[in-house]
Amino acid sequence: MIFVTNDDGIESAGLKALAEALESLDEVFIVAPDRERSGVGMAITLNRPLRAAQVASRAYAVDGTPVDCVDLGVSALLPEPPQLLVSGINHGQNLGQDLHFSGTVAAAKKGTFLGIPSIAVSLAPGPTYHYETAASIACRIAKQVIAYGMPDRILLNVNVPNCTFSELRGIEMTRQDLGAYGAQAVKRLDRQGKPYYWIGGEREKIDRREDTDVNTIRNGCVSITPVQLDFTAHHLIDPLKSWLNDETLN
């Protein structure tokens, strides 16, 4: 059984295309937010109860975040543990620093924390969204993950160029681009003259290495980035132990 979720909501065209494609591999169950919940990262709902509405025989809409959906699906809604979790297809790419904010990637992270092989799938933006291309790629990768499994605490972040399948220039294993977003706040005034703000930011710096996810998508290739959940900088543990002898810490 394959667990499908997303952050664009239960009615997302990308979710429907993904679920339909994965049905060729195994039975698909969907647990997804009841509305768009993009950019919420690993947020969870602890200050109120969650509600799940069954919208089809194997589909539930939850009034929570993508991570809520994974928690609720695994612990209460799915009839058995899934062999695979696939999150997407996201309406827009998730590259570089996007991984820290993306609800799509967060759902795959939560699945990985629970020991479920997990994939996040996103489609680059464009005037027309070729979800069928991303769904076909997701299905091919899912077959490999089902056959070979995934290393512990590793997920796959997949980004697909927005084109027909025949226009793809290849599939590459990539690293996360380290280019940074700038901080941006647009100030406006409401009818009472009180200020409010729209926050955002543009990608100001691109990692120049050709094997990054950003550059790979720009070159028209599918990007597959293995993402690890251990944030520890292991190589710095011993060097930084010298700080413990610094009198300012004592």
C-alpha cells in the first residue's frame, strides 16, 4: 500500500495525477490537507483537535498541516503500514533552501522519521503544468524504492522540469544548492492607516556547482537529491570540545 499526501490540498491536480500513476504499482491511500498549506514546513497542530473527512473510499481530507496528515494517516486512518510514502506533486519546485520551509518535503521527512521510505515530488512552474511528466517520473522512482528500499533516515527530494516527458534532458543525482534567499518585507497600510507586511525573498545567490538541484533543473534535467535527517555536524564535535575548557563557559 502506498500513502500519498501533499501540501497543496486534497483537490490539487498534482495530487490526483500522482495517485493515479501510483495505482499501477499498488493500492493508494490519500490523506491530505483540506486546503493549501504550502510553506508550513514541519509545523504540527497541538492547540486543537484534528478532524478528518472521508472524501472517497481511500481518501481523507484533514484540517491540518502535511505533517499532521502523515501522523494521523499512519496512526489512525490507514488500514495497514504503507510500504512507501510519496508527497506531491507540488505546484512549484522545492530546491536549495526551499527544503527547510516546504510542506511537501516536510511530509516526506515525517514519513522518514516513522521509518517509511519516502519521496517528495515537485514540478517546476510554468504557464501549463505537465503533471503527467512528474507523475511518470515519480512512478519510476517509486518502483526502484519499493524494489531496493531506502537507507535509514534518508528521503529523496525529486524536482521535475515543467515539460513533456520527451523534452526531458535526463535524470541526475544532485546535491542541495547552497545559494541563499534574501530577506524581504513589503510594507503597506490598511484602511485605518496601520501598517502590515508581506514577507518573502528572492534567491539572491546560486551555488555555482553544476551538480546542484537548482542548476540541474535549469538544464532541463530531473533532479533527485538524497536528503539526510541528521543535522549534526559530526566533523566539528571533536574540534569544538576545546570550547568546554574555555573559562567563559564555566
